[in-house]
Amino acid sequence: MQTASIFSFHGGIHPAENKAQSLQLPLGRPSLPSELILPLGQHIGQSSRPLVKVGDSVLKGDAIAINNGFLSSFLHAPTSGTVSAIEERLIAHPSGLSDLCIILTPDGKDTWTTLEPLNNWQDISKTDVLAYLSEMGIIGMGGAGFPTQVKLQGAHKNPLTHFIINAAECEPYITADDMLIREKTLELVLGIEILQHLVEAENVVIGIEDNKPTAIAALKTVLTQRNSNIQVAVVPTKYPSGGEKQLIQLLTGKEVPSGQYPADIGILCQNVGTCVAVHDAIKLGRPLISRFTTLTGDALNAPQNVEVLLGTPISHLLDYADANPNALHRLIMGGPMMGYTIDSPLVPIVKTSNCILAASKKELPTPAPEQACIRCGMCEQACPASLLPQQLLWFSKSQEFEKAEHHNLFDCIECGACSYVCPSSIPLVQYYRHTKSSIREAREANVKSDLAKQRFEARKARQDAEAAEKEAKRLARQKAAPSKTTDAKKATPAKAAPAVAAPASDDSKKLKVDIAIGKSKLKKLQKQLLEAQENEHVEDINSLQLQVSDQEKTVASLEAQLANVAQAAPAAEATPAPANDELKKAKIDVALIGVKLKKLQKQLDESPDDQELKDKVAGFEADLKAAQAILATLGASAPVASAPKAAANDDLKKLKIDAAIAKAAVKKVEKALKKAEEINAPEIDAIRQQLQDAQQRADELEKALANPEAATQTAETTTAKAESVADSADADAAKKRKIDLAIAKAGIKKAEKNIQLLKDQGKDESEINASEWPKKLIEAQEKLATLESEQPTPATAKTETKAVPAEAQAAADMDLATQIKKEKIAVALAKAQINKLNKRLENSPEDTNSIRQEIDAAEKRLQSAEALLEKLIHSQTNMQENR
């Protein structure tokens, strides 16, 4: 056993200890209560999910709730009995609100389930040990309730120099850890050795205040007997020496930088209660179902420490300690400095309950009324975090949240030292808590607002695209309908043999069905993803995003296979006598209108009083009759053309659609010009020029329709030339992109090599960060990520935009809009996840490196998504300008 060096920290106070009252009696063990109330949220993070239902019988130690996400924990039955209810009950929380709880009625037998200790913990992987601790429901028992396996996972972010066991217990009245060390000294040391095996720290130090001589002596005796290298550091009694960052400064002389966590400087802390719980789980196979709790205060006739089952109502403990109801003024969960008042004695004991203070009015009188600040500076002298409490108070009162954050508000550990010494009786900590809560709410509101904005923009873009597509189809049908009737009347039966349609390919049909099913599944997953984003379920969002990406790849693969099948079709099958295109289109129109009519009629059956639906149904019925009449006319005439080429027929159709769209564009610009002239808008000249261009485009398409063969030859010649030039440009662009990727990778390797060289030379972290290489490494990584996320933009984009028919343009627009929507959602998701992770880090006084790693990964995803989104928007703008 060794003795560690002792340092000091700024500030601190010396309130009356009041610890002797609860140490007069030996450890108590209360009887079973009539019911156990087990909240599902006894830890930081998501509440657990119940594994039992009402009426189920359970044994002591059975798992009754499972973890529900990364920061969650298991819950076990403290005794054998029956689940009588799963309902809302009051819980131990400053808000005084209720939460979902499992109500267990004991059967009085206290029968254990089969216990399975982890005897081979030294031989199996550390990951398996951590998974076992998670299943045992082990969390930090010092107050925050951080899942132990998560904290230990983050311990390997940096090599650990110190593993600190927090036994300081600095707050007045509380002696639970003191009694735990006395009663379970050997179990504590064995638990520390297990954790040391998992974290592999160079130094293991137990930090304990000098007002616990009995516990210190017991520790030294056991450590000497085991010839252990664990150090015992006896620190002076000063509040709040038990704070994580303050204890680190006391034992190592290192100060945790603002905004960072102990693991960032190679230090990990654990509470003595957690160490004993780890021993009981590994060595005995017992989950966390009980804890040591201090019952103290002048309103109790028998103050003492008790080992109490989780879920025991406080009222049962007050009866056990012989409480005097007439003397009871305030009931506090925790100590007088950092605890909070509870309004009902029906609140249960949870995993983080270390003290119940039943105070009389004389013991904790009503605070004096708040007075004006006299700027004495005593709060600054007492602050252990070296903050400026007076300045933070002004920012909090004036709601200047940005300034409060700039002055490191979130470094406040809410110890209450500033409020304790304030001569004006200002409740400083309450102001800070309110301000922190307001900042967190504002951040959450911003995340929700960003997500809602992205959804609204995506929905509006989709609606605009659908409206434009419907308008184009309507204009095309309107123009085509009269010509069909005229052609049908003029046509006479030809002597040529009727056209024989080519049989459809079985593979092609199957692929089309698979694509339809895949798109339906993709649409369903996207809907679930949006719902998860609205509810901010980060774990579900990540899972659904992966599923959406996989399904998109599947659909794209099927579409590529369909394209290959179509290209591979024999020429003999591609050139049968062409079918009557007008008749075929008429049949398709009838089928489409019939499907839409059936869908509307089904909706009308569900809502028979909806007048809008009735009008739509009537309109579609009229359209169906008109389409059926055209079909009957074309079917009766059955004209057979002189077998024109299929390609020419397709080009003619595309020209007609282009002409219809161009005319619609002219009408739209004319409408805009009319409005601009009415209000004498400054951009009226630009709109007139736009109208002139649109009219010229429409005239050119009308001329092309008048002479379709010449237009087709011209288009083919232009397309061939454009493709030749584009192929060369694409090759140059691909070559340049490969060179850029190689340069970025070489830059990363060079920076990493130089950083490693500085480390080998013995340079510390600050000297390395002061050099140019970390910055160059980050720049090279960002460049590589940007290049990998970018899709090579073909040089043919501008050339093809003008030559592509309207159908292809519409498809390209829809595809590009879909990609933009996807990337906007990815950006919003990354921002939401970063804000969520930052919030978890700010709320947690305990550190986890894995959360830091998640933040880094999310920031990289955000940068990549933003770069790709900017590229897509730029491409969309170019396509619109070129038209």
C-alpha cells in the first residue's frame, strides 16, 4: 500500500458536518414493505423497457426491465413476488412529477433466482465483461446514475494514468459511503481490482476525507494484508472535495479543462458503491437490487445507515427510523447542499439515493428573502470551479444566454457553495439551473425547427413537381385528343397484315414487379424515418437511415438489371410490326383514370359527406367516359399505319410533349408579366426577356412538329457531337479527381507521420498541437472526405439538358430533387444528433469517450452531407439556367 500526494483546488467551504448522528447505530436492515415501487428511469438516458406484465410472478434477482438504448440500464426484482401494476407513480425527482413504475408485491419468501457468477472474468474478453455488467444493471451510484459499462468503454480513448475511487463523501449529514467501507472493505478492494483489470490504469488511488478515521484504518488493514499497490490518499475535509473534477485536482494536481472530461486527460473516477456492486455482480452473480442509504435529521429518533431494497417507499424507512411527524419540516432526498425537497413520503428509493434527510424547522429554517447583490465577491472566492457567479447571475436574470455560456455556465457543478456564503441570501444555484434548462430547451426547439423546415421544403418541392407533371400530361392529352378522333375517321383499313405485338419478356416483367415492391417498401421506410425524426429517437433514426440506404441500393440495382435486360433483347424481337400507338395510349388513359376513380370511390365510402371528394369522383367519371369513347372510336376504326419506324414515332411523341410544356411555360411567364406590370415591379424587363425566350422555344418546337423528320435528323446529329465532346471532358474530369484524391491521401499520411515523429521525440500534447501538422492533418482529412462524398459531374450536363426530351428532363429533375431531399434530411439528422450528444455530455458530470467519438463521427457526416448537398443544389441551378 502506498500513500499518494495531496494538492489543492480553488474555493470551497466548511459547513457543519453533522455526520456523527447517523453513525451511532450499526447498519440497519429494514423489513420488506407491503409493495416495492420500481421506476423505469433510475439512471441517466432512456428509461428501461418492461419485460414483465401485470400478474407475472418473479424471483429475487430476475430481470424485469431491459435497457432501451445506449445510455440505459437493466432493472431487477429486489425480492420475489407478483407484479401487481405497471403505472404512473411519484418518483425521486426535483420536478415532483410522476413516471412509469413497476409495482411489485412481495410474497414474503425472498426467494433468489438462479445466480450465475462470472468466474472466468480474467480469461474472457473485456467486452464480454462489460456486457455482463450491463445485464446486472450496474450504474454509477455517486449521484448521476451513468451506466458503468458505457463509462468503462470510454476509458480507452486515451491511456489512463490514474484510476480514482471517490470515497470523499464531502456533503454534510451523509455517511452511506463511510458505513459501506467499514462493512464491506474486502468487497470494495476486490471490486477495485476487477475494475483495474478492465481499465488498465497506471495508478489506482482511493481519495477519502480525513473525517473518516475508522474507514481509513479498515482500508489500510485490508490493503496491507493483500500487499496491494492501491494507494490511499487522505484529503483535508473541505466541501466540495467529493466533486469529480475537484477530487482529481486534489489527487493529481491536474485541472480538467473547460468543456472537457477526465478521460480527455487520462483519468477515470468511480464511486465506492459502484465498486462493491461490481464485486457482487462478478463474484456472486447478484444484480444491483439494494444500496446503503443514510437516514438522518433531527426529526428522526433513530438516525442510522441502512441497507435498503430498491423501490422501498421512504415512508417505510421513516417508520423504521422512528420519525416524529410533528418535528418534520422538510424531507430532502440527498444532502442539504445538493439535495432536493420531496413533497411525498411515498417516493421510492432508487439506485442513486444515498441519503434521506428528515429535517426539523430549526435544523433547516426557511431561507431569508432575497436581497440585492452587494458585489462583495464572496461567491467567486468560494466557487470550486473558478467561475464568476455574480456575472452569471446577471446574465441569468437578463436572459443573456449566449453570454452565460461564454462565461462557462455549464462548468458549474451546482454544489451550492456560492449560495451558502452569499450575505444577500440570493439562491444563485436556482438561477443557474433555470438558465441551463432554458438553454437546453432552446437547443431542442432549434433542432425540431430545423427538421420541420426540411420536411416542409421537401414536401413543397414534391408537390410542385407533381403539379408540373400533371399539368404537362393534361396539356398533352388535350392536344392529342382531337387529332386522335380526326385520324380515326380519316383512316381506312390497310391491306397490310395486322401488327403483331412482341411478347413481353418474363424477366422484364418480374423485374418490374420487384421494382414496384421495392419502391413501396422504400416509401414505407422513409415514412417511418420521418416519424422517428419528429420524436427524436436517435437510435431508431440511425437504424432506419441504414435500412433506407440499403433499400435505395436494392431498387437501384433492380432498375439497372431491367435496363440491361432491355438492351440485351434481340434485334429480331425489337422490330415487329408496330402496334397502334394512339390505341395503346387510349387504353392506358382508361386504365389510369379507372384506378384513380376506384381509389377516390374508396375514400368516398369512408367519408360519404366529403363534398370535395364527390366533386373529384364526378370529374373522374366524366374523364373516364370521354376516354372510353375515344378508345371505342379508335378500336372500331383500327387504322394500320404504313409501318413507320418506332424510333421516329417516339421522337414525334417527345416533340409533342416538349411543345405542350413550352406552351405551358409561356402561359406561366405571361401571367407573371401581367402581375409585374400591375405593380410596376423593377424586374419587369427580365420577365419580358424570359417571356421572349419561352415564346421562341415554343415556336421552334412547333416548327419541329411541322417537319418531324428534319427535326429528328438535326437532333441526332447534335446529340452525337455533344456526346463526343462530353466523353473527352468526362475523361479529363475523372483523371483530375483521381489526382486530387491521391494528393489528399498523401497529405494525410505525411501529417500522421510527422505527428508520430513528434510523439517519438517526447513532445507533449500541447507542443504537438502548437505545430502545423495537426491542422494539416485535419485539412487533408476534410479534403478527402469532400472528394469521396462528391459525385463526379459529367461534362455533358449542359449539352444534354437542351437535347433531352421533356420526359427525361422531368425524370432527371425528380431524381435530383429526391437526392437533394435525402441530403437535406442527412444534414438535419447529423445536426440533431450532434446537438443531442452535446446535451448528454453537458448534463452528465461523468465522462464517456464513446460519446465524444460519436460526436466526431457525426460532425464528419455533417460536413460530407453539406458538401454533397451544395454540389447537388449547384447542379440543379445549372440545369434550370440551361433550359
